[in-house]
Amino acid sequence: MSLLNVGARALLANQAALQTAGHNIANVSTPGYSRQTVVLQTVQGQFTGGGYIGKGVDVQTIQRNHSELLTRQSTAASAVDAGDTARMDRLRQLQEVFSGGTSGIGASINDMMNALSDVVNAPTDLTARSVALTRMDETAARMRDASQRLDEIGYTVAEQLKGSMLTVNSLAKNIAGINEQIARAKGNGQPANDLLDQRDQLIRELNQHIQTSQVAADDGTVSVFVAGSQPLVLGNKAATLSIDDPIDFGAGSGKKVLSFLAPGSSTKVELNENMLGGGQVAGLLRFQNNDLAEGRNLLGRMSVAISESMNSQNKLGLTLNGQPGENLFAPISLGNAAAGANNTSGATMGLQVADPTKLQASSYEIAFTGTTAGSVTRHSDNKVFAFANIGELQTIMGNDGLAITNGGAGAFAGAAANDKFLVNSLASAAAELKALQYSPVDLAAANRINAKMDASNTGTLQLASLKATGIPTLTPPAIGANVTLNFDATGGFTIAGTASTPVDIATNPPTPIAPLNPGPPPVYGYTSGQAINIDGWEITLQGSPKKDDKVIVGNATDPQYSDWYKRDTGNASALMALRDVPMFDNATLADGFASAMAQVGTRTQSAQFAAELSSSIAANLERDRTAVSGVNLDEEAARLIQYQQAYQASAKMIQIAQNIFDTLIQGLGR
């Protein structure tokens, strides 16, 4: 009987080994499956006078070939890879919006500015004027189209985030359910290998969306944490994640946050974006809140700068009908700053453009520590500027081209302590850019002012340039009135026809120039080629004056100048000169879009490098994991032959034991 028992045990053990090998082969393509191996142990032998006689073999357990360390490393690396890849894919879409070529925004801006050169060369040519206005309309249309494409990218990201949330919450519930099954199965004393594989695979799938950390419990369950410490799965309970607007500023911030809702709770907790690690959700949130926000601000800054600078300059000139110029583009309203949800003062903060050349492609958070003191955080570089009063706040914002109001025409007075405001004015500005002028007559190509040398002049004075600047204010001479520069024997000059004094517009704000002789009347020094700025216009003279020489400046529509304003191109030249004005972080208007392309391109290139690196690391770690847990068909085929032969030998052993037993029975029967 002992021989029969040994054979039976061997038969069952080898059958289990064959079945396990078949199970491995069947699951060779099953995601997350870990190769299983039968662990055999010797049955304790029976002692006799001749020593211990073996009693065969038993199956100790079915071992799961699995490395906890490699699995966690591979899971974490794949999460980082998923986040970097998701961000890179979206940045490539963003880069397409900021593309070059003849159909790009940069080309349309250059075409618009270059078209003004034809107006300068032929101011009375209506065709040249029409082309210039058409180019302006095309630029505005491309800006709006680019803004719409950014909105479409943002919508796609939002929908992808919603889909990820559904998947994450479903996976969390499934993990919690398998946790419960594993805890029950652990009471049997043997590991539930297939359930463990399923749970690990669910965790790997979960990490494709949001990176997690895991902590094993004594009952076999695994707790899953997100953002470092929030328990997404705790035993057989699962929390809920959602994408929401920030609590502080709501939808006005233009940002999204990941919120955590514990089981049985009604209070959501905003998770710190910097603590999320990898996963598609983290990558998409970084794109939404940083990359896409920068793209919107870059585009919005360009739109505001073009609109403000060209509108201001056109209003300094005269149309073919002799009328003051009007806005070329619809003025872009910056709206009000978003007030914090916990503000107590009820104060509103309005925004205006103070200087389009100083605008930054950024949003700002203004936090008050008192009624008039606090700090400004510029999000583009996270610099913090403290202010002790509203004047200092205005200076800080003015350095970035913005002015603060009370939401209307009045000055901003202050707010309560702990109030917060979010300035995100440029994000939607490009969608508002629209050309207003379509009649070629309405392009203000001429200066509002004209000048002439007095007929009795004896010196060599010549007019080098004359243009309206609007600095500090444009108050052109009225029709029939003149501003006269009278030169004396010293080469200096006095001013008649206005009470204003020359100003130095190189300072901010412009400062009056001190006279050489206080007079009366004051005598100002003259230098050939130096610009003289009075009443919002600028005249540059060359040559040497003589005593009693005069230069007369008057309104361009004054009959003394006839219809010269129709052939004058001073303001058209000033409009064209805007292309060389530094506006975008010292980049000119003509080069501004190239600068924006470079910024977006740099982000895309950096993201692509990060994605390639993380993908390589994830692939290497996954290869190491599968080297331990993966199924090798050649190896399993060899084992099938091995266990088949062992099974056949075990069956032969039973057959021999049966023959011996039959012989013994026959012998005893005699």
C-alpha cells in the first residue's frame, strides 16, 4: 500500500504541475499575469529499523513569481511616462497654433505693417489704403482663429480629464472589491494568486491616470494613496476624485484642480498639483494650468499690444477728410480681476492698459494683508512683490503695463485684510480683436500738425521730422492758432502760443525740461537734431538758427497749409514704425510672434525630451519586471514534457504497485 500511496501522490503532484504549466501558457498574453510555479515538498518518511522510508511528495503551494519592488518601480515609472506623454501630445497641438509660414500669425502681422509702406509712398492711393486695412482685418481674424483653436484644445483636455475621472473612480472601486475578496481568501492559508495579479493590474491601470503609492496591510489588502497622503482606497472602501474649479477664484481663474472626496464625507479637498506626480491627469492639469495658460497669455498680450498701440497712433493722425483718426481695432476690455471666494470687503478691482509695451504674458495674484498693504505674485516666474500702500501697488502693476481701477472710472482705494484678487486679463483678449475701419478714407495717414520755416529766416534751420506722440497728452493747436519757436542771439528759443514747456519723454513719467534762462519768457537750449516735445507732438530741427529766426507749428488743417494733409504721411510712418518698437520682453512688434513661437517651442522640446526619457526608463523597468513574472513559452513547453514524463512514470508506479498487490492476493488465496 505504501508504494501505491507514493505513486498516487506523485501522480497528483505532477498533474498539478501540468495544470499549472497549462495555466501559464493559457495566460501568456493576459495583461498583468504573473507566472505560477508548483512548489513541491517531501512527505515525512516513515522510520523503520532500516532507516526512514520515503512516503512520496505533496504540493506545498502554487508560487506566484512576483517581485514587489520591481512591480512598484515599474508602476511608478509608467505613471510618470503617461503624464509626460499626455503633456507632450497636447503641447504639440499648442505648437501648431504658434506655427510659422505664410498662413501663420507672424506673417499676417508683418504683412499688415509692410502694407503701410505703400500708404507712406502713395498716401492718396485708395488701393494702398484698402490693402493696409484688409491686412489689419486678416491679422485680427487669425488672432481670433488662434484663440478659438486654443479653446478647442482646452475643451478636449477638459473632456479627457472627465473621462479619466470616470476611469479612476471605477478602478478604485474595483480595487476595493478585490481587496475584500483577497482578505477573505487569506483565511484559507494559501495566496489567491490570480486575485493578486488582478489587483496589481488594476493598480497599474490606475497609475496610467494618476500616480499612487501603496501600503500593504496584515489582512492582505492594499491601501492606495494619491497626492502623497490622501487614501483613494482604504481596505474595501474607495474615495472619489473629481476635476473642479479652484475654490479661491472659481471659473474666473481659468484653471482646474483635482478634488478628493472621502467616503461618507461631503467636503471636497483640493489636491496640490505639485504633489500629484505622474499619470495622465497630472500631465493634463499641468498643460491646462501652465502651458495652455501661457499660450493664451502670449496670444492675448499680442492682441492687446497691437490694438492699443495702433489705435493710439491712428487717433493722433488725420484722415483723408481732415478728421481726427479713430480706433483701427475694437478696444479690448480687460474686465475685472476675479475676487477671492472668502473676500469680505466687497471691493472690485478693474484693469486697464497703462503701457502696452510693458505687458507681461502672465496672470497675477494680489493678496492683501491689510486694507492697503499686501503682495503681488506674478505667476509667469513666481516673483513676489510687496506693497505698503495702493500707490506702490499701482507702481508694481504699472511696471507690467497695467493700471488698477475700482471697476469703473474711479481709483482703487483698497480692500479688507486677507482679501485676494486674481488678475487674468489677457487670457481671452485675442478672441476680442476685431478690425473696425474698412473705408480707405478713414486711415489716418497724415499728422495732425504741420510746420514751416518763417519766410524771413536767415539761418540754416531745416525741418527733420514732425510727428504727434500723444505724450504726455495730445492737445494739437486749434485751427488758426500757431505755436511759434522764436530763436535769439544765443541760439536758444522761446515758445509762444502755448503755456506748456518742453518735456523729456525718455523719462517715466515725462519730466519738464529746465530752461537755460527762466525769463520771462523762459529760454530753452537748442541742439541740432534733438527732438523737442511740446503738447503731445515732437519736432526735430537741423541746422544753425540766427537771431529772430522762427519755426511755426500749427494745425494741419489750417488754410495756410492748404490740403497738404492729404499728401502728408507722417502718421502712416509712425504707424509703420511701431513694428520696430520693443513690446514683448524686448522683442519688437514684428518679432513678437517669433518670440512666442520660441517660448512654446522650448516648452514642447523640453516636454518631448522628458517623455522620451521617462518612456525609456519605464520600458526598462517593465522589462525587468516581466523577466521575473512573464511567461516564457519555450520554458513552459520544456516543463510540459518534464511533467508529462513524470506523470507517466507515476502512473507506471501505480501499475506496478497494482501488479504486486494482485500477486500478493493470488498467493494468499492458495
